[in-house]
Amino acid sequence: MTADIIDLQLAIRIARPVLDLDASEDFYVRGLGLALLGRVAGDPAAGERDLLMVGPSGGFWHLELTASSTDPVQPTPTPEDLLVVYLGRSAPEEAIARAVRHGGTVVASHNPYWDRWGITLADPDGYRVVLTERTWKS
């Protein structure tokens, strides 16, 4: 028997470049309600980037968002680069309105499946977050 490469209890970090960490923090923390797990100013002289980490408090995953004023990376999300959040219920209208007030944009999903089962939001850099009423079943 061989060992699995990925243990489902391991933490997962999804790393993405962004142009404005303040706008990202506003959307993900104040808009979507994710926890601010950390924020660090990088040392540009050492080639370091500024870092923002957000995710569910105590969760097994988080987003690592990075930015640099001296060496910016242009975000290039596609309509199929999705962060899907399984809510198990419809997203409350007030939660959607709050996400929009904090920099999100409601967009039609490229795949109509997600429009049937939830709502898709674009963050300030165009990355898409699907809030689905579906539940995850392994």
C-alpha cells in the first residue's frame, strides 16, 4: 500500500498576487467576514512582498495575498479561477450587500451551474468567489 501525497487534514494556502492589500482586506475581512490571520510589511530591499493572510478562523485553509510597490505582479484571474465556499444555505442578501459595499462586484458565473446554486462575486482584483447553497460531500 502506498502513502497518499495529500493528507486531507493538512493546511492549504492559496497564494495570489493583488494590487492593493487594503482593498483586499476590506473585501475579504469586512465584506465576506473572513478572519484576518496576519499582515506583514515586506522589506523591498530584500525582495520581500507585503503579505495579507485571511481565512476562516481555525480553518484548514487560507488565502495568502501579496503585493509589492517595487515589483508588482498584475493579477490575471480567469472566469474559472474560483474560490467556492459551500454555505449549505443561500447567502443572506445582507451579506452579499456588505461584500459589495466593501469592494466586491456581483458577476454572472462563466459556468451557469454556479448561478443555479449560488452567487458569484469578483474581488477588487477580479478573482471570483462563489457563495453556494450546496454542501460539500466527499
